[in-house]
Amino acid sequence: MIFNNNEEAMKQALDAGDVFAVRNMGNTYYGYRRVTAGMETGKSTITTLGNGDNMVITNDQYDALDEQWTAIDWDFTPTNAEHKMISEMGKIPEKLETLFLEAMRHLN
């Protein structure tokens, strides 16, 4: 979808739900969803980790991980101050530490 700086077309797409807006750290990002039907073949999936490294896992491993992450209703969206704590000071915000401890309890 390209709107060529046509604000009216963008507004119509937002109103229709074809485009959605997400606010994060004071910025607005726009996106859309695309559904594709097809068949996946192959034995592995390349997953990009948060640090940018790629990891090859089997499709069964991917499906198992996806099922678990979908079932767990955890969410951590850092505030600007928390983002700064993580990226610049290397500290873990208290609510993220609480989330980690909860995850550890579920593993035992």
C-alpha cells in the first residue's frame, strides 16, 4: 500500500482498518496485515533472535515454541526510562525482573 503523500487515502485506510497505528516511545508507526494461504515445506526455519543472530530450528521446534509463546500471556513494553535503563545502563527494570522470576517459577 503506497499512499504517495495522500493524507485522505491514508485516513480512509485507517478508518477502514486496512492500516493500523501503533505508538511506541513517542513515535507513531503504521502497519498492515497480509494473510497468505499456502503450504510450507522444508525441514527447518531460520529465526532471528533479539540480538540479530540467526538460529536454525526445525519446523516442529518452531511450532512448539510458537504454541508456548501464544499460550503465555506475558507482556513487557518498556517505558522510555526503562528502555534507557536497559540499553544505556545495563540494568533490568523491576517489572521485567518480576516477569523473569514468574517465568522461572513456571519452569520448576
